[in-house]
Amino acid sequence: MLPKPIRNIAVIALICCGTILTNAQSQPTQLEVPNAPIPIHVLVQRPADTKTKLQIICLFQSASANTLHGSLTEINEKLSGLLDQIRKPESFAGILGETLLITPPLGKMTADKIFIIGLGDSQSYTPQRMELVGSIVYREADRLGIDHPFFAPTVLDGGVTGFSTSETAEWFIHGFLRAAASEKQLAGAGYARGITIGELTFLAGATHAKDTRDGIAKACAAATGK
């Protein structure tokens, strides 16, 4: 048996190693997008758990057929059923391009604000709609003075499958960068206060992270010629 002082050192070492391993395992995976005009990260994390000033999600048209799944259910639960309460034609209809800003009470969410963008009718959805969403994300984040928005398309969690996350991400970035270019043009002519957004985090599930990054990289390459 080891002497007591040595045993104590060994126990402390094991505890420290276990803590380091636990912290390493708890850190969400992040993929960087090469040659992006601004730093863009693909983060494997649920939007219900992000610590950010602005978490943006999407909801399909408010109809009984469009049920919530996955991360949308988690957000709804953390907000004490608020998404169920507002998803009504007379409240938040979910029309394409409709927006809603939520400031959760302290302790409800780790994100300071939740911004919702309507995706319209789920039955006729195509990834091309995300171009409009991308432009809305840039302009609204800029208007709110948020330099690093987090975005989760939540298309799959809205119950719509059959489209690749690569397509969704690619069309989103087309719109996001288009809005960035127009804001830069306005700022250069003295009609805007200047560029606010310096970084973007795009959320994706573990099985879709690489495809999402590939779609973003494709849109960035089209915009920069690289």
C-alpha cells in the first residue's frame, strides 16, 4: 500500500484528470468555415442551450399540422409553453418573413433574446426561402446592435424533411452576405452607421455539421470567388 501522502496526491491527480476530461467532453464541437468574408462557425449545440446575446430560430406557419419537435420543444418547455401560446393566426402566424423578438425572464434561457422568423407554409417549403431569412437575420441583428448572432434554421425540428442541411445553409448564407454587401454599400455612401456584425454562429446537429459547413463554404466561395 502506498504511503498516505502519496495516496492523497494520487487521488487529487485522478480528480483533476477527471475534471479536465469532463470539461473537454462537455465543450460543443465547432467547425470553422474557410475563406468566409466574416468569421463563420458551425456549432454542434441546441439553440435552447446557447449562451448568446441573440439566438435566432425559425417557425413554420402556425397551424395544427405543424407540430414542434426536438430543439423547438426544448425551447417551448424552457419558455413555459410560450411558443404554443403565440403560434396562432391571430398572434404569430408564421408567415414567411414575419418576425418576433422575445426577451425571456432571467433564468429561463441562457440566450439574452430569442428572435423568431416565420418560414411560411411547410407543405410548399423549399430551401430557397432561406435566402430571405438570411437577409433578415443580418439586417435585424445589425439593427439591434448585435455583433455576433447565433442562428438555427430549425427546419427539421419544424417537421420538414427531404432537404439537405447543406442546401438550407447555402441559401441562408447567400441572403446573409447579400444583406451584408448592401449595408456596406450604404455605410460607404454615408447612409448607414457602419458594419456591426463581425461574426456568425450557425447551429447544426452532430450528424449534419459537416454538410452544413460545406453548404456555407459553397455560398462563401460564390460570394468571394475563392
